Amino acid sequence: MQHDWIGCAADNFRKGRHGFEPKAIAIHVIVGSLESAGMTFRDPRSSVSAHYGVGKSGRLHQFVEEADTAFHAGTVVEATWRLIDPNINPNLYTVGIEHEGQPQDTWPDEQFRASTALAREIAGRWKIALDRDHIIMHREIRASKTCPGSVDMERLIREAACSPVPAMNSARQIRAAMKVHVRCGRPATSAAISSVIPMGSEFEAAGFTVSGNACWHETPAHDYVWAGATDRPNPAQS
Ligand SMILES: [Zn+2]
């Protein structure tokens, strides 16, 4: 992804990861602007950093290399994260993404898109599953924090798992897991129904698209079937 390298103070990260690799992505909120995060991370007195920051407009700043250890989730307080290793500093096996704004903010679509595309890239590089066990909120490591606020984690994970760009290069057969309505011309339940596919029947998909929280298969005729009603609820996975 297009991003600006900002870097951080030498004392605010460690080269390498002591032999560990990222196995999860921690989501944070800056409680301020993207620029304020960069200033804090470049201040050697702050002793904090994160790998990335995502702005409200979708701007992406990088402060620490993914292969290095950022200081974003090293304090463990009553962790609720299922996969936490109580004996190892979480900074050693997580990638931290900061987000511009306040805890109560609803992320603009541009911020969501940039964050989900970034999470998808990181997950691909480190073989991290795009699910709720591996995309986590900072407060699941440190319960004394509210970070990252009210972010819609289900949407974040769903959109990270579904590429916003149609990625299939050939048609495939999809099976209806229930009776499904084929939507005419656009991926929405408000679109007219062009036909009904009985449960268990197959149909051809030429691609897929993401609309809001939902993934949709696209037929060769450019009609849409909600992927959740099929045997391929996540079209991005082959
Ligand atoms: Zn945080």
C-alpha cells in the first residue's frame, strides 16, 4: 500500500523480535491526529510507538518496520485475549495499528478501507488469520485501557477478509446454502429480486464485491447474491 515512512525515536522500538514473529494485529486509537502520533513516537521521552497509523482520510504512516518490535501493547492487565502468552511481552508477537481520532468516533469509510487493506496485507505477509482471535483490540491485552474505543471489529475483520477489489480471475460454481434471492444490478437487499435460487442449487459467480458489512457474489449478468447464504460466505478465500 502507498504509505509515508515516518519512523520513530531509536529508544522507542527494538530492532528484531527476539526470534518471535507477528501472530496478531492490535488495533489502537490515537486519541488525536495522525501527526500527533508521529510526534509522540519521535519523542525519545515517550517510550511508545506503533508500526502504523491510519488517518481519517485513509492516509497511512509507518513508524516501525513490521520485523521490529514496537512499544504499543507491552503492558498486560487482566487480558481477555484468548491467545495471549502470559510469559512473553505481547509487543514481540503483535503488529500495532494506530487510528486517528477519538475513542467514540465512528471511522469514516476511507479510514476503514485503508485499515482493512493494511490488515489484509500484514496478515498475508505473516500468515495471520483474519479472525477475531488474531485481530484484537488493545484493551483485550490491557483491560485498564478503553483503546481502541467503539470500533466495529466485526466489520473490520469482515472487510479485511474480503478484498474490496474483485480478485477472482475465473468463474466458479457457488452452491446456495439456503433459498437465496438474486439481486438485480447492485449488491443490496433493497435491490429488486431478479430470480430465486433454491437451496442446494448451484450458480455461477464471475467475481465478488463488498458492500458495507456484506460480501456479495457477482453473477456474469452483474446481478448479486449475498455470500452469507452460500457455501462460500467469504469469497476472498479460495
Ligand atoms: Zn492502544
